[in-house]
Amino acid sequence: MRSFLVLFVLIPFLSLGQLGNTMYGLYRNNNPSTVQLATIDPTTGVINILGPNLGNTINLTGVSLNPYNNTYTYQDQDSWLSVDLTNGGIVNDVVVSLPSATGNFDNFKFNTSDTTMYGIFSQVLYNPITGVYSGDMRLATCDLSTGQVSLISPASVASSYVMAGSSIDPHLMVYYFISEGKLMGTDLYNGSIYTQPLISIPSGGDSFDNFAYSCVDTTMYGLIVNHGVGVQSLGEINATTGVVTPLPTALNFNNYIMNGGATIDPINLIYYFETMDNNAQIYLVGLSLVDGSIVSNVMLPPSGSYFDMARIDGDCYGATPSRLNPSLQLEESTWSLSIAPNPSSDLVTIHSNSKIEYLRCYGMDGKTAREINMDVNNQFSVQSLPKGIYFIEVHSGNSSNTIKLLKE
């Protein structure tokens, strides 16, 4: 059964081009019960409400900020709400359609390198022969225009996951989550397991939580936690080995709040999270990616209101894959070839030192989007293509070469 969270969730520890660095989130009041899109100044704690009331429930298991079409998408009781970043109004409201009524789609993240939202479709399966229940976790996507959740993984990649966060490496095209002490890396192209190292924290912490990927230095950061003590430090994890290395500055926070999420300011190199003191007052804390020191610590609104699921618009803006889809089977070439402007929303020009005969345009899934005949100026229009990453396969005689294009 789907569980929708209305109250904040406190996790106590008792057991590149850049668009900008504006922090968006959901400003939520309990009395009266309201949800509104807002921005926050992380240095002062001042909140600017952008638009009208969007409802009174939110699902805290994920959020998507698309910097290319200026929307912030979250899930309420039974639908996806896409909200305009400029005025806070609803752009799209679609009912979630799942592969199975018994499953959930959680831990979702927007991937800036292919403009797609990914997450984990999870369900509990019962074997009537053995009488055993087992978890089934698969990588999936959600079409935000229709609400349709589609499976990528052909089989389960884990039996459970921990609500300690999720992250996407938009360069490697890998989605990360934590399951049974492992950092599970799942291939965005085919849903298979890419890596699954055991998490090791030599500094003595018990867990690595609330992690986020930084495109500035291609590193994944998170909080090193000691059960019964609290947040020890900001750390970075090697996604291949699972080894967590603490940054030099020791911290002394009792907890972190999962509601706030983890987000990174790519301009000032700051990792943000939320914590609560002994008087139930919530703070937004900024930590330096250089040494883990506290660069800001501001009080959020008083009891009864919250700033949830923060995302910064410039976080991984303009990222492109460095690992291509294996199914494309692209080959390296010394052919001099370029495309401009890139990104583009309309007319593009191919610059080539060989005569071009025709083009094929492939999407990230390896399927042909269209075959293109160019004019004498080697120009063609991409206006009719949906936004996203495309591969333009250029043919000349018996040779071909492929270049990458971002459609805005």
C-alpha cells in the first residue's frame, strides 16, 4: 500500500555550464495546511513564496527540478504536480500510473544529462509455493507529461533500499541508492547493476546518509553518522570501492532531517542539509565541499512550518554523458566534425571536412528519432524534437561519425 507522508520526517541517530544557485523547495504550513513553491536565501533563512497553495499533502520520497523547462515536480497524494519556477503555479497535474498496483515509485531524481526522472519501483512479492515474501526493486522512469512509470531493469536489482538518499551521476549515467550496506549503482541505460561495493567508513562512522552528487568535481558527498552521537562530518564516497573519506572538519549535530534533502551549490561549493535542535527548531546548514566546515547555519521558520525537498537549479546543469549507451555501439573517429549551436532549440549547422550525404538522429535509448536530409548549407531543424540528448550519426561515403546534441 502506498504511504504518503504529511508530517516531517526526522532521522535521529540513536541506533559545466551553470544556471545559477537559487534554492527551491516546498514551503509547508500545518495550520492551516498548505503547500507552496518557494525559494530560500541559505545565508539568511529568508523565504520567498512564489505562488498559490498547491494542496496539503506531499510525498517526501523524491523531487525533480528540471532547469531546462523551469519546472519543479513532486508527488502529492496520487498525482505528479509540475510547478512553474517563475510563478509557483501548476503547469501539469497527472495521475501516477504504476506497472503494478502493489508497488511504489520512490527515491526519484531528475537527470540533467538526458532530461529524465528516474527512481526505484519497489514491491513486495509473495511466493505461494514457498510461502516467502521478498522485495523486488527495479530502476524505472516516469513520464511527467502522462504520469506513466516504466520499468528499465528486467529483473530485481535489490531486495530493499534504505531511505538515506539517492543520487545520479549524469556523466556515467548511473543511479545510486543504498541497500543492505551496499552502494548500489544501477545503469540508467539498461537497469542492470553497474557497481555494488560494500560501504566502508574507516573513520568509525556507522552510516553514510543524505548523499548528493557534485558535477563540479564529479564526487558524491554525504553525512557520516555515528549512531547515538549524531553527524560526525561531511564525507565523500568512492562509488567504485565504497570507501567513505571524511572531510577534515569535525561536526556536532544531533541529527539530520530527511525532508530537507541534500543539495549542492555548484558555484560556491556548498553542501546543504537540515537539522533540528533540542527545542525542535530547524536549521539549514551549509558545509564547505573543500574541508567540510560550516559556512552557514540559519534558523528556518518557527514550529508549524517547514521548507522541504530543497533543490538548487544550477546543480549539474548542462551535464552530458561521458559513457554512452552500449547498445549504440559507437566507434571512435578522427573525422573532423562539429555541430552548432549546441545546445539548440531550432536550426543547427553541421561543420564537416567531408561531404555529408545524410544523417540519422538517435535518442538516448538508441532508437532512431528521424532520418535527416540537409540543405546545401548543412543545416537542419530540431524544433520538432522533444527536449533531451540526441546522437547525430553523420554519413559520408562508406564512413560515418557520431556527435552529440542537446535539444533545449
